[in-house]
Amino acid sequence: MGDSILDMYLYETNTLLEQLDGILLAAEEADTFSEDSVNEIFRIMHTIKGSSAMMEFSSLMTVAHRIEDLFFLIREKGMDVVPEQTRPALFDMLFQAVDFFRGEIEKVENDEPLSQSIDHIVNKINSLIDKIKGNPESPAATPAAPAASEAPAPAAAPAEMTAVNQAYLFGVHVFFDEGSGMENLRAFMLTNSIKDYCSDFVCVPENAETDPATSDIIADQGFQIWFRTAEDRDMAMPAVKNGGSVREYQAVEAAKPAPAGEPAPVESSQSAKEAAPAPAKEAASKAAPTPAAGQQHAKESLISVNLSKLDQLLAVVSEIVITESMVTSSPDLRGLRLDNFTKSARDLRKLTDDLQDVSMSLRMVPVSGTFQKMNRIVRDMSKKLGKRAKLTLIGEDTEVDKTIVDAIGDPIMHIVRNSMDHGLEENEADRVAVGKDPVGEVILSARHTGSEVIIEIKDDGQGVDTQAVLNKAIRQGLASPDHEYSQKEILNFLMMPGFSTNTEVTEYSGRGVGMDVVKKNVADVGGTVSITSEWGKGMTTTLKIPLTMAIMDGMEVSVGDSMFTIPINSIQSSLKVSAKDVIHDPAQGEMVKIRDNFYPIIRAKELFCMEQGCDNIEEGILMWVESGEHSYCLFVDELLGEQQIVVKPLPSYINSFNVKNFGITGCSILGDGSISIILDVINVYTAAHNIY
């Protein structure tokens, strides 16, 4: 139960922080907060404060609490209360707060202790609150009223109530947020916090932690904490002030005890509210707006599901696909005419296809979450590098598998940083001199093409100096000075391990983590990376990634007695050729001409050192394949037909032989129970290139 509550807390808080980032970026661009934005930030901070208090994450709760107080003032007085010269500091502080929250959440996820010292961020918030309160241009002549949770004990004489114990005459009467729920547990957590300041006190109700029935009493009549002395009460006030979900509180002192046999009078919730400062009531009412009926319905139509459950669902669906294929392709049915069975088998195939599509769609999420995070990268780097730049997003509603979205976040971030650091010119005058907009642009786009998604990161900067890259590659021993390289080959050096064109280490690049890591991360999810650039015009990095890794359409081919699967999306066509169509190059390599272009021929039998298989080019068939920047013809014995396959990872024992480097990426079980090896078109080319 504890883990599920923590998972929900992490999910909710991360979602709120993403919303907050978007609100702040839009507000900074407009140099003001709209009324809706102020209310939304207040609500977000109120939620983070309350949920963090429930989880006893005090650092998160305290910072959220102070920002909530800040936005209470802005909400009451309007944005005019924030002087224009103070606004940059307000935006910077809020961005720092988001980073602080993210850092703390990461510590929670990694089971690390939270920050003990939060003075640096709290002091900035307090400073802004002081500036706003002391702003002479404030519409109100009187200082801004404090938020409910900030309200100090009134200077006026405390209200009188009847104490439960004549030894404890100095009390605090606390009310929690309306509709917060679990008031008894909130009261218990509050008393735990008070113990850090003072251990000698009594409570009403006294058994809140063990009796859920007290929730209704606390919600209606409040929660009382009684101390022996006024000094004890004063010492405990910080715990009450910072208590999670505390709506209002009031210092109280004991009245004369009730006569024997009469119940002790309990102050009504109404009188407690009247005793509390007026802004506290307003804060409570505005903190929890009642959603409209339509909004409520929309919320109820969504459900959060743990990703591991979706993995299990997909695994079961995959097995159903395999089993259905094994049943309909059973050798026992060979030669039999079974019309009814064939019809039922067709219906079953349609249903399994539909089931597969639905189960896959459950895992599909838009790339917008990953794309939106890049706004923050561009914003921060613009300020630190002194470069004005804007980020343009295209196709952010494009959906891909959740695991792939998670895997491409870091590569996209690194490429965007490269565009800001290397790509865009250092000097705006240089841009203007060649007719460019002084504000640089980074374009991040996504689109579907069949079974893969193409993500492009493009900048309108200076582009890549290919000669400088080649010189660096020669110095590092990656290139030969005697060889003539194409532009594409030179740009590929950028993705070599440790390669960097930066002459100095900066905060964002030059640390030995370069495009090679991007290439590896994308390759891990079955994708490819390619770079194009034109000097003076900019650079484009293209990621081609399959929509999902679990189930794919493949073409079955055979070599001897072995079967291989080639991904359908990599196949251009298949063709038969005669011996006279094959061209031999000086290195005894084979090529074939297709549509005015020449493509190398790779023989699967030779590549995998197989004993069986066709040698005569006229007896087999060529599969013209293309992936990334590689296009070639794979020579196999026979084309068996298209089949939907379930991708199974190879055992770790087999992977230890680096079979992936030879183009073997996994395997699949076919309908007759046999195993087919899945080929990775790019690594087949690389392996053949190295061998030949």
C-alpha cells in the first residue's frame, strides 16, 4: 500500500511540475502572470504542499508552502503588486524552485535523503514576499494580509474554550482544509511534528490516530492541542504554522471547567472561523474550487495504470499471437479441406489483430511531454550563453511507445544543447550580416511514416565545418589523411566515442559525452541517427525510431535450412537478377543497378559462414533493403512471405558473443514452432563492410 501511495505521489507531482514549467515559460515570455496562471500556480503549490506533508517530505512541503503564500498575495492584489523590476527575479526564483522540486523528487525516487538546508530558496521567496508587501505602488494602503497558513497567533486576547485537563490550559485550535479527507491522520501527523518542538501536550480528540471515526469530529469541530504553558505553545507554533493542509488556526485559553455532570462546551466550527483572520477563509475557499460537471466527468474517464501491468498484458497478447499462428499453421491440418475451420481461423486472426492494436495503443503516449521540456533547456541556455533563441515545436501530438519516449528524452536534450552551444552563432551581428533573423531558431519536429517515427532537431545556425571535423578526426586517428571522405562520412565522425569539436569545456558540452551516447541510446530502442549540415545554413539531426519494439511485421526468408526475418519497413522491394546484371568492383565486391543507382550485394550465406544455401545468383533472390543512410541488396535463397512476429530477446549467453554486431537483433517463434532470426539491416551492412 505504501509503495502505491508513493507511486501516485511521484506521478502526480511530476505531472504538476511539467504543467508548472509550461505556465512559467509562457508567463516569462508575456512578462506577467494571467489571473488563470496565478490561480493555477496557487493550486499546484497547494497540492504539492498537502501531498508532501502527507508523505512527510518536509523540504518539499516548506518550499511549496512559501510559494503558495507568495501567490496568495499576488492573487489577492493582482500582478500590479509585483513591480516590473522585480519580475525577472520572480521568474528566476520560480524556475529555481521547479529545479529544486525535481531534484528532491529524484532523491525520493532513488531512496536518498532529502535536502536538510533549504534556506537558499526559502530566503529568495521570503525576500520577494517582503518586496511585494512593502511595495508603495500596491493598490491597498495597508500591508497585504497573510495567507491562512502564514497567519501568526492574533495579538488580541485568545478565545476561551474549556480545557480537558486543568494542567494544560494553553491551546491551539486547528482546522484542516475542507474536504481534505483522513483528518484523523492529518491530526496525528501534526502532533508528530509538534513533538519536535515540545513533547508535553494533550489533544482533543485524544485517540485520533487509532480511531478513523474521529475524522468527522475533527472536520466539523476542529482539532485541539493543549500545552502546560504559553511558552510551550509558542515553541510549537512553527509546527502548526507549517502543518500539512492546515486551513486556519487560533490560539485559545482555558475557561472555567464545566460543572460536574455537564458536558464540556465545545466551540462551534462557525465561531472558530469567525475568530480566524478573514483572508484565511478566502484562501480555503479558493484553494479547492468545485469542478464543473463536465470537468468531473473528464477526470473520471481516465485511469492511471502501472507500466509493468501493460508489459504483462503485451506479453500475454504476444503469446496469443504466437499460439494462434501455431494452431492455424499446424502440420496436422496439411492437405485437409476445412472450410469452417478456415473461416473461424480468419475471424480469430482479425480478433487477435484488434486485441494487439488495442494493447499496443495503451502504451502509446504523445512526445509532447518530452518536447515541452526542451523549452526549458533553450530558455536556460539562452540566458547563460547570451544567445537569443526560440524553440519551434512541430507534430508534438505524435504518439510512440512509452518506453521509447523515456529512452529518447536524453538524446533529444543533448542534441538541442548542441544546437544552442555549437550551432547558433555566438554573435547576433554575424547572423544579421548574412541576412538571418538575430534570434536563432531550433525546430523540433516529429512525424509518423508507417511503422516508425521520425524526429528531427534542426537549427538555423552556422552549420558544421566539415574540414575542421576531418582534421580533428585525422588527429585522433579516426580518419586517414590519404583517403577522400564524403560529407556524410565526415559528419559520421561526430558520432564517434569521445569526439568533440569544442575547444573548451563548457557547462553543456565537451565532457567526453557526445553524439556517440546519443547514437547508442537511440540504437538501444532499434533506431538510427543521421546528421546533415550545410555550412552557414545550419544542421539537422534525424532520429528514426520504430513505434514499438514488441510486435512487428516481418518478411520471412530462408538460407539453407535456416530462416531469417527482415523488418517490413526496411524492405524496398525484392528482385531476381541474372549473372550478367551483377557488376564486380576491383575489390571483388558485387553490385547491382536498380533505378539508375548502384547497390552493393551482401550474401547472407557468406556473412554468417553457413554451409547450406544458394551460391548461384540466379537461383536465389535479392532483397533490396534500406535503413538510415544504408541501402543494399541482401542475397537469400527464398522468399517465404510476410508474417506478424513477436520479438523475443536473445539469451544473455548468446548475446555475450556480440551477435548484435553481426546484424542479429533477436528471434521469433513461427507458427510451426521453428525459430527465425531477426536481422538488423544496419548492423548487417556494418558487419559485411568490416568483413569485406
